Amino acid sequence: QQQVKQSPQSLIVQKGGISIINCAYENTAFDYFPWYQQFPGKGPALLIAIRPDVSEKKEGRFTISFNKSAKQFSLHIMDSQPGDSATYFCAASRARAGGYQKVTFGTGTKLQVIP
Amino acid sequence: EAGVAQSPRYKIIEKRQSVAFWCNPISGHATLYWYQQILGQGPKLLIQFQNNGVVDDSQLPKDRFSAERLKGVDSTLKIQPAKLEDSAVYLCASRGQGVYEQYFGPGTRLTVT
């Protein structure tokens, strides 16, 4: 019930195209859904995050769509650029009393944007 | 604001040897995490500290892994003795009080031969 399933495992998109990565979760107690971007040799960096009380959040070219009833959320990268080539992880977490927060990560999607 | 610092960045050891990793979180962040990231997988939580206390070490292989955060600031993660399957990137992350966002360090890439 703690799993977060992510797809696809890899994705190749033409420059200027839309990249779409999907995630699904089971635990309805999750209340925070971040996306992380990781370049080779670097730690994951927070890209964008959403709470379950909204259905969409947009920051620049990055949009999270959230479907609470289906327990699914997705990342859309508009006008994809070669610099977006990285591995993307979705995640889900639940905060509890005392500052405890456990984040469960998806398995990652390796995105390659070709010129 | 300085980010999460980790050292060393790379380490190669033979199996059965011991190794230690160091992490200095973002100043003022009470919560510190250690993750293990095996190649091609997402980070897996090993241990979470709140100040200098452990709040979750359920996935830490305690027969060989140990971690401490004595003064509630920096932390060390130790593996003794190392196994081949411990080859991974060890990530440290920190989080401020009352917020959700975790910030990761660059990681330490461990290779066990």
C-alpha cells in the first residue's frame, strides 16, 4: 500500500514536444505529491509539488495533473528542451505529528529530449 | 543559502571493509534523512532523524548499518562490514520545520568490490 507506480520507464521526446509521465498510488492517506528531477551525478532536486486538494498546478513549462478519485497524478513538460533530459521521480508522502514524514518514491523515468 | 553537503563524493572499498559517510544539512533543518539509491531505482529511505533522535529506521539493515546525529546537526552513516549489494548512491536530505519539501545533497557513490 506504500508503493508508488511510475511509467514509462524511459521516454524519448522531440524538442518542442510534450513529455508526460504518469504515477499511481494506493495509500489514500498520502497528502503531498512532489516530483523530483535528477541529473547524472547529482542528487534529486524538487521540481514541483501538489497537495490533493487541487487538481492541477503549473509552474512554467511544468504541470502536475492530479486525479484524487483515480489515485493518479502526472507530470507534463511542455515545449520539452534537451536540457530537460534527466531522470524524473514522482513521490508521495504523508506528514504525521512530531515532524515525521516518509516519502515513497516511484521507480523513475529517464527522459531524453532529442533536437 | 548553502545546500546539503556530503562527503566523500566517491568511495571504492572491498567487501567486508567498513565505510562512513558524512552529511551536513541545510542550516536550521531539524529533519535529516539518509536514502540508498541503487542504480536505476528511486531513493529508498534508510533512516530519518528529527533533531538528534531517530524517528524511523525500519528499513535500515541494523546488522551492518548504523547512523548517528549526535548534536542534531551533521550526521554520519556507517556500513560495517560492506557487502557487494551495498553498492549504491547514498543520499542525504534535510527538511525544515513545518514544511514538506526535502532538499537533497549530491550523494556519495559507493562501489563495493
